[in-house]
Amino acid sequence: MHGIDFIQDLAVVVLVAGLVGWACQRAGLSVVVGYLVAGMAIGPFNLPVAMVSNIERIETLSQMGLVFLMFSIGMKLSLRKLRKLGLALVLATIIEAVIISQLARATGGLMGLGSVETVFLGAMLMISSSAVIIKVLADIGATHEKAGQMAMGVFVVEDVIAVLLLTGLSSYATLAGVHAESATFSHTLLLLTAFVVLVGIVGVLVVPWLLRKLSLTGGVELPTLVQVGLLFVLATAAQRAGFSLALGAFLLGAIVADTPQRTQVDRTFEGLRDVFSAVFFVAIGMLIDVSALFDVWGLVLVVAALALLGRALACATGLLITGSRTAEAVRVGLLVVPIGEFTFIIAQLGIAGGVLPKSFQAVAVGAALVTTFAAPLLARRSSRMADWCARREPEWLSTWLRVYRGWLERLRIHEARNMLWQLSKKRLIQIGVELLLVTGLFAFSGPLFALMLKVIPPDWLFPYGPQILYWSGITLLSLAPLVAIWRNLSALAMLVAEVVFASHPTQAPRFAPMLELALKMVGGLMIFLLLSSFLPLSGGARWVPVVVVAVVAVVVGLFRRKLIYWHSVLEVELQERLAQPVSGGTSPGWLAPHKDWNITLAECVLPDLADVRGRTLGELQLRTRIGCTVAGVERQGVLIETPPADFALYPCDRVLLLGNPEQTAIGKAFITRVSGTQPTSGFDDVRMETVVVPGNSGLANRTLAELAPTHQVGVQVTGIHRQGVRILNPGGEEKLLPHDEVLLLGTETQISAFASWAVKPSTATEP
């Protein structure tokens, strides 16, 4: 029974991962280390009797884990977040990737590795481990410092590069065996970009609308089911399109990250994400033969050293080139040295493609373990090491960097004043996006139609009916963006012609229209040549395209204004979605940390059973007891800045503490302490019950405001039955009279306490 075997393997993987991960967490190590060790312990290579031995089931587990892991990584990214990072940080990360690839190429050549192996080695070193970096930054209290924010920005951009690498390397692994020309690889990258834009635009327009509808009418479980379904559909669609499961999962995560429902989705997926991310790392560990680590220990040390030194040097160089200060660049470089999840994925991709030896998986795991252990040590000393490098910077280099930064600043000012660039850059972006959208429609319409023909007869409705209807729809969909491309191209040609002849007003009336026409013809020809290479021309009768053109012409003639209106509405809606402010996050812009003041920001999440849950900040008195203050609290994606003293803390709140490192560390331990002595919530035990006030009760002839039953015993008086009259939700001025039948809301214990209080005579009025 294969299903039972799979469930058994999954049970072993999850249980062992939890136990070993807990042990590593108690030891202050990253849980990723625990998952890898757990996998190596239960895998088929390292024990006489393996707990999980079927390789196919292990690979299935790793694929499932990969989908959820990539979705969670995509959830940390958004287009608006990328835009907030700034062009300088994006360029610095790209420069870092180029430098690392060249270092890997040189090192691989010295070690006798082949060209394909060096390409994969460089890719394995390009991407840092976001899970390890986030944990290290939180441990040293640098999450909200500028260097920590820049380090997180670096790995966000690296995640985008990683997804492009996964798709490009899968094609490279395939093409490497047949010595394909570089044009084929370029064609694949163009298809990848078109697929990303197509899925991104459709997703940004459809997914937020769907999530909003589900959140309003779908209850709690239905949105989760639909989101999981979308995740697997998009992952499968990416695989069918010739890319990887990881790409589709990552794209859906990035799309959801830009929606107002991001917090809700993150909360509902939290359990699934944690389970299957752990499954992925354990599955990677199960594929490792520990003995192989000893066979390639030299290569492991070289790759680890290249990651520690090369990544720090490459990142610092990229930041210096884009204008960062020396100390700042060096510190960020030291913070982003650990490698991890993408290193395993890329190594596994090369092994599965047959272009890397199986020992590379052991190399990836060994190097990742070394960098994971070294990362906290480097991070804690990063500030001192960065200052040391800045103090010993040669004078000539300091002078050159000052001049260079001044030149960059003048270049930015010149760019802001360049009217032609300011007017044309938006149109260039629109042309690029619309062009990639049409390319995606053309490139992937053929495979989609082939899938449709498996369930629809080829002569449905009339001969060649599905072909005519389908291609008419595809043509109509592509017509609106094509018209937008042409209009933007015409506007650009007019702008260029006006600028060229601005200094020659006498020649402008004669030559400006000629230049404008030439630019439009050249641009239109280039667009036609690009799109024609993706047109699906095979299959069907020769007269089918003629009929399609005729149908499209009739529809355009009848609904031309409607088509332009619908495209304008979609374009405006897309821009509005992308222009929405980024919600969530606990990094308030009104607070700038200064290390010279020995002050830092630290955050923690309140556990479900925290001792301080339900208590106000005034009751906790953190400033008096510990010396730190609560600078902000994020609850359900909403940031409450400088909460007042009567603000109560509840489970899952993200609390931002302000103070020196010792105070914030003590404050985190105090807030997150779980002693287990407080009673758990009795929400399910809440009931309504009536209690009769005795004639000699001490509660008689006193108002509810005076008695304060909610404060005294925890119950709410929701009604009073008195001589046939029912008083619903009585006010504080209402008196309790002898023999009143009082309707109480509370738990059994609270109602019993009120009943005991009520029977006490008037001489004993306290409960």
C-alpha cells in the first residue's frame, strides 16, 4: 500500500525534524541545521536500517516542501517593496552576483572543475540564506538598524535573482549536453520574462479580487483551500511551461504579498509553511551520504571559504560602487555570508540534470553548515570589523571614493533635471511590460490550446470551431496592449524628434516629421520581428487565420471604444494596485537608531501561553522594572506606534522594544516567558445562566455600577427578570432588588462565584 508507506515516511520526517530542530533551537543554532542533521540521520545512506529508504518518496517530499518554501519566500517579496529598496541596492546586489560568479569561475578553474560545474558553483554561492540571516539579525538586535535593513534588502533582491537562476540553469543543464547556441538560451530567458509578466499581470488583477471575495463570503476554511489550490495550479503551470515548480510558487507568493489580505494568508499558511519547509530541508538531508562529506572535505572547505570571504567582499564592493560608505558596506557584506536553501535547490537541480556529480549535494550541505555556524560570530563582530577596515582605508582610496560619491550625486541631480528622460522612462516601461505580456500570450497560447483539445472535440459547434473561437479570443486579448504599444511608441518618437530639433527651429517643420516617421517604422519593425517569432502558426486549415482576422475585425469595428475603455480601466487598476502603500512590518520610519547612543530596537512575538497576555503596558511597567519601552506593536498586520499605558498585549502580537542591548534582551525574555501557571482561555465554557437574588442578599438595593460584577467576579449581567418584566442589557444605574432573576454571562466558575456572592447577607458584600 503505497499511500500508507508515504504517510509513514511523512510521519517519521515531521516527528524527527521537530525533535532535532527543537534541540538545535535550545542550543542557539538555526533550525535549518537541525532539519539537515535529522535528514542525514534517518536517510537511506547513513544507518544500517534506514527509517526512510525509498528515494522516489523522498524526492516527492522534497518537491512538496519546495513548493511551500518558495511560496513563503515569495511572500516576503513584493514589487512595491523592491521599489522601496531603491535602484542603488538592486544594482549593488547584481554587481555582487557578477563578482561571485567570476570568483567561482576562477576558483573552479584552479581546481580543475568543468565549465558547467563552475557555472553551478557560482550560482550556489550567489544566494544567501534568508532564514539564517533573519535569525542572526534578531539575535544581535540589528534587525532595525540601517545595516540590518540593507542586509534584508540584499537577500530580497537575491531571491529574485535565485528564481531567474533556477529557470535559466534548468535550461542550461539541458542545453549543456547538446552544445546549444547562446541564442537558444537567450530565447529561453525571454520566454521566462514573458511568463513572469503574463502571470504577474493576470495575478495582480485576479488574485486580490478573488481573495477579497473569499474573505468576505468564504468563511475561514474556504479561502485556505482556494489558496492552496492556486498554489499547486500555478506551480504545475510553470512546470508545464518548461520552467520549475519553484517559479510558479514564488510568483504566487509575490502576488499575494502585494494584497491587503497578506496578513490573513500568512496566518492561515503559517502551519503548512512551517511543516513543509521543514520537510524540504529534511528531504535534502536524507539525500546526503555522510561518508561523502569526508571524501570531498577539501572542496567543502574551499567552497565555504569562498562563501565567507567572497560573498563579504563581493557585497561590500557592490555597495561601494553604488555609493555606500566603507564601514556600512563592509558590515552589510559580513551579515550576508551564510548560504542555505537555494544552494541546496541549485545543487539538486544540477544533479537531477546529470551535469553535476552527486558529491555536489554533500558539498552544498557541508558549506552551508560551515557558513551557518560562522554567521553569528561574524555578525556580532561586524561593527568592530567594519570600523577597523574604515580606519585603515588608504588615503588615496578614501579620496577617490569621496570624488566618486560626489560624481554619483551630480549624476542623480542631472537625471532628475533631464526632461526627456523623465518624460520617456514611464512610456519605455509601459512598452516593455505590454510587449512581454503579448509575448507571453503568443508563446503559451499554443500549449494551452493543446491541453484544451484533450477535453473539447476538434469540430465542436462547427468545423474548426475551437480553433476559431480560441485564436479570436487570443487576438482580441493581445490587440489592446498592441494598440497601447503603438501609441506609446508614437509618443516617444515625437518627443525624440522635438528634442533633436529643439536647437534648430528653422529645420524642425521639415525634418522633425521625417525623423518621427523613421523612428516609428524602425520601432514597429523590431516589435513585429520579435512577436512573429512567437506566433503559433502550425496546425489547422489554411483558411482558419483568415476567419480569425475577419472575426476580430468585426468585433473591433463594433466594440472599438469599449475595447479601448476596458484596456484603460485594467491599466489604471493595475497601476493602483502596484501604487498601494506597503502594509505590515514593524519598522517605523519615525525612529532612526543611533549606535553612538547605545540604543537598539529588538522585536519578539508573544507566545500563545505567555504570562503577560491580556495585561496592559501600565501593569507590566517595563520602563520602571527593566528600563526598556515598547516602541510599537504589530497586530494582525497593523502597526500601533507608541501604544498607551492601557494598551493590552495579546498572543501573536509582534512587540518592538527600545532600549540598550541588555535591557531589550531582558525585556524579550520577560515578555515571552511561559510558566504555564495561568489558566487557559475558557471561551468554549462561556454560557448564560440565571441566578435568583435572595431576599437578605447583600447585593439587594444596590446599582450594578456600585457592585461592578464584571470586575469582582468576571460575569456580565445581560438581563433582569422582575415581576413578569424583562430588562435586557441593564445599565449601570439599574438596581438589583430582592428575588430578581438575573441572567448572567460567564464561565461556570464565574457564575458560581456570583451565586456565592449573592447569598451572602448584607453585612458581607464583598465576594
